Amino acid sequence: MTEAKPGTTVSIHYTGTLEDGSTFDSSEGRDPLTFEMGAGQIIPGLEAALSGMSEGEAKTVTIPAAEAYGDHNPEAIQQVPREAVPDHIPLDLGTQLQVQTQDGRALPVVVTEVTEQQVTLDANHPLAGKDLTFAVEVVSVS
């Protein structure tokens, strides 16, 4: 039986939960997630946990934040003057925006606070700093 290893194509069904048991993502009701092992297409900790598994195998693993979306980085939170944000840009809390970095890349941010003077934008991934638990089942390995 073929095992998941670098270069193989793996399909899995999964449910991802947080420490409080709430589900943050799941393939339930959808096609399995398919990716190439070793290509960096999924978080490193989950890829490591799947290594060596074969079709039909299932397990539940907890991935520490450092091996998932990284630790929460306080330096990724920026405050910008309110007047620097054009009036047509929505600033409701939780709104996802894209800002352009100095080198021209698009960076996703979330509005976390708005005052009359400033807007606080958080560029951390929403799951940064969180340990993630995955119930996974390998559907196929080729």
C-alpha cells in the first residue's frame, strides 16, 4: 500500500477544531482536500502528521501554533491615521482588507479597532497563535 511521502498526491477528509472544540474548517460535504506532499501546500505540522499514512487510515492530531500559522506577532498590528484611509473603504470591525506593502505585495489585514483618530489593522493570520486539532482520514495516496 502506498504511503504518504514527499512527491505523492494525497487526498484527505478533515475537520479542524480549536482548543474550545469549535470547528474552524472541514471538508464535510465537499470533495476531499488534495495536495502534493512536500510542496508546502498545507501547514507543515499537518503534513508531518500525515507522513507515512496510507489510504483508509485515520487519526486525530494536535498541531502547535508554531507548526501551523505561527505565533501571533504583535509587530503585524499597525495603527494608521484615520484620515489616511479613503472614505469609500469600509471600516467595520472584522472587515478584511488588502494593503500594499512597500515592495508592492498585497497583504491581507483585518480591521480590529477604529477611533476618530486611527484605524488598527492586524496582518496576522486569523489562526496565528492557536493550536489546531485535525481529525483526518486519508482517502487516497498516489
